[in-house]
Amino acid sequence: MLTCHSRLKYPKAGDSILQRGRVPASGRFPEFHHSSTSFPGKVKLLPVDMQNNIKLICAVSKSKFRKKHSKFIQYGTAGFRTKGEDLEHVLFRMGVLAVLRSKFKKATIGAMITASHNPEEDNGVKLVDPMGEMLESSWESIATKLANIDDEDIETELNTIIKQENIDENQPANVFFARDTRPSSEHLANALEEGICAAGGNSQNFGLLTTPQLHYMVRCINTNNNYGQPTEAGYFKKITTAFRTLYKQENKNYKASLVIDAANGIGAIQAKLLNTHLKDLIQIEVKNDGTSGRLNHDCGADYVKVQQKSPQGIDMEPGTRHLSFDGDADRIVYYFADKDNTFHLLDGDKIATLVAGYLKNLMSESGLTLNLGLVQTAYANGSSTDYITNKLQVPVACVSTGVKHLHHKALEFDIGVYFEANGHGTVLFSDKANQIISNATKDTSKTEAQRKSASCLLTVIDLINQTVGDAISDMLLVELVLSTQDWDAEQWNQAYIDLPNRQLKVKVKDRSVIQTTNAERKTTAPVGLQEAIDKLVSGYLKGRSFVRPSGTEDIVRVYAEADTRANADKLAAEVGAVVYDLAGGQGERPL
């Protein structure tokens, strides 16, 4: 083991290692190309002496990025999330870890600085694996430990990671990173970049991007650009070209206009860029664009889903389709007002059923036999599950909350549709499905109509960002389906009627006292809780309720649905009260 010590010439506090000539201060490389076969694409990466870099990491950490608090921060499904002011040392260390992950995978790794739908003062970071997927679960604990250890233990911990994971220290490393529009994001991006540089990694700073755009970039570079061009322009070209090819312009019911609530976040910037590509086809009006309001404050997909009302800044007009992104534009929900000005929500369940029905029709019209499935969580409305199973006759799988669980389950199907009720989701096509669909477009034994439908299905694949939920891509997919069906929002909503539902949060002393099973639909602890919930549910027509602990804070989330709004509200409150009594409730008891 090598030790950091003061006789070595390292930067003084306040200096930036970006000034040492390791990479340009912008993080961008004018000639960004690989020569190593370890990295697909065209980036020249040079091997480095990792042990010397560990010395540099220790020195820079002590001089600039000391751990200033004892608060424990955990890497969860969405990465790290907490107050932005508490993350500086974490970002530096995650820059280092991203380099190690890149060496381990022999591929480019991504790092996205965002806290999604959290309040503006929060921030976070998550690492993106080579195919644009979330960080492998086994490395979440590695990230958590590295983020929380004392400064003096960094060297030992890094050497432990290298040894345990059998990382080739001389393997070159490359990291793509981007940030959202939070006030703390640029400063944290600088800390991340200094960590990458101290660890001897190469990097490309994409500046302001949505989370799914960064995931897309990572997959592109690691597939030799076969998935697309790893640029903002390449992203828009791919999805808008597919949309233009399939979009039906002449309709009776469908109107080519919509209003976007961009949550005062990065989605506003990208939605306006999208509009420059499609303004001749569809009229897009962007509200809550960050010019005046605060990020996610009384707006955004999470606000609309939970509050079940329109966001601040939007006056709903009957017949107009409205939709909301969340802070980093990986979630989307639609909503509209009917002729009586009644609010109607079209959430992730509605999007999933719309998309699954469309894909099933295309498969049928193409004469293809593929295993199409839909993945949901316990939050999926009971009416949606019934509609998918009995009307669409598409297999449904239920998994625990968290995108990684849905994503992994969707991989088991030839075509896997997954959406959380909160609007986060996408569609995955297996290699087998891609090949079968591609072959069908050229199969002369099929009719011309079947080949045409297969071509449509192949083009739809280009419209979908398969790496992660993408509000922009999902929006275009919804608009494509609605234009094809010639449906307005009310016709879409009438496919099935959601059971009224309510969500609430109960503060508890320790969320770990709640233990769940059966994809979080039942509790096993504390003793007596599930029996009490079952008894309450039995008193309501079409009643259903479950509770689960938050992954990031000491609260328990309660979900309830029933035949009427009043009954759903009452059931949620009653279950919340039982949770409060049996799980160590804190603060005000639900009424």
C-alpha cells in the first residue's frame, strides 16, 4: 500500500487539478476518439499508474474535499440524494469510483448529477453502467461505503476495492457526465470532474442534459455508435426521425397540440429544443420553464400524481392535453379537464396500457409471435391490471418498487413494457425480437401489409429510449399512438376507469421496522400490522391497500384504493393511523 504524505507536490487548497494539464478545464475533448479495443467508439485513452493517482486522490481530498459532516448517505436505486450542500465530498469520491467502475467494465461509465423530483435544495448523483442501465446492485454498497468513510481511510478503501473487484489498475477509464438545472449542480459537477481527473480518468462533460439523455449517450459510445450518435443533436435526430416517419397528421378527434409543465427544470430546455424539430407537426407550449418558479415546487409529474390536480401555472382548458415532466425529465404523466372542468389523470398505468395495446396490434398485423409482457408495481391501479389481463390479454408481472426491478423483469420478455404509476417507464426489445422484426420487413412470404406493419414496429424501436424512462421519448410515443388511433385524451381515458386512490406518508422513528413481502404488497413486520390492514380493507368495496418503507427517509408510504374518492381517502387515513400506532409513528397521527 502507498501512503499519502505532505512531501509530495500536490495542489494547494483552492487550486484545481484541472489546471495540471490532465484534461481541458471544460472536460471536453475536441478529438474524442478511442484507439483501444476496450472502448467502443473513437477515443484515445492512455493507461495510467493508479497507485500514483491514489496519492493524488488522497491529497486533493484532504486539501479541497474533506468530509465536513457525519451524516450517513446511502446509495439507493436513484443513487445518492440529500441536501446539495452535503454532497461535495461525495461527488469527488464518486468521480473516483466512476473511474474504477470504467476500468472494471472496460467501458465508458456515466455519472448524472440530479435529484429528480426532489426539492430544489436537494441534489444527488448516480452512476450509469455501459448499456445505459443503472449501476449494478453489488456496487451500490461499495459506493455507500466510499461516500461515508473518513478522509483518512480513502486510500485503504480504494485499494480494497481494486483488490476485491480484481480491477486492472493500468486499464484506461472514461466517464461521461451531465447535470440538471439545480443551483448546486454546476459546483458539484466540478467536484465530480476533479475526482475523475485525480483518478487518472478521461471525461466528457455534457453540461445540461436530462437524465435519460445521459443514459442514451453512454449506451451510444459503448455500442460503437450503433445505438445512435452520442450527442444532443444525435439524440433528437434519432427520435424525431422515427416520429416523423410514423406520425399520422390527418385526424378528426386527435388534435396536434399539447401543453407541457416542465417542472421548472432541465425538461424545459430540452422540450424547447424538441419543438424546433417538430413545430411543423405538433404545437408544443412549455409552461413552468424555470424563468420564474422553483424546481418541482407545486409542479412536476410527482406533484400532479400525488396531489391529483393540475400544477401551478397551468390553467386547464377542456379538450387540451396537458402533461408534466419531473425535475430531470425521466417521468411523465398526462391529464386533462373534461367539459365539466373535472380533472382526470393519465398516469404511468394509462401510458403502459396504451403502449402495450398499440404494440400488440402491430405484432398481430405483422403476423409475428413474440412474448409481449407488461411489468407493474403494487402502485399500479387495480383497474389497469384487470384491463391488461382480461381485455388486452397481455401477461402482467408485479415486482417491488424501483425502476431497476421493473427493468430487470422486463428483460425476461421479447418485448417488455414497464411503467411505474408515477410515470417512469419504457419498452425493452430483446435481441431476438429485434432480429425477428427486422427479418419480417424483408420476408417475401408475408403480405405487403404485414411487412409494412413490421417496418412500423422496427421504426418504433428507434423512437423509444430503451436505457431508462424518458419523458420526451415517452411523450412522442404517446402522441404517436393517439394520432394513429385518432383518440383525444377523453377517449384514451375511457379505455378503463381508474379506481379512486390516495397516497400519504407517515413519519416514523425507524422505517426499518416495516418489512414487506410479495412485491411489497404485504407486510411481515411489525406483528399485527398486515392483519389490521386486511381487516380495514375488507370493509370497502373494491378496497386495496399496502404500505412500504421509504428508501431514503424515515417515513412509511401508504397506498389505498376503493370504489369512491371518499372511501379511498378514508381507507388511506385509517391504514395510516394503524401504521402510526404499530410502527412507532412520529409527529401528527393521521386522522
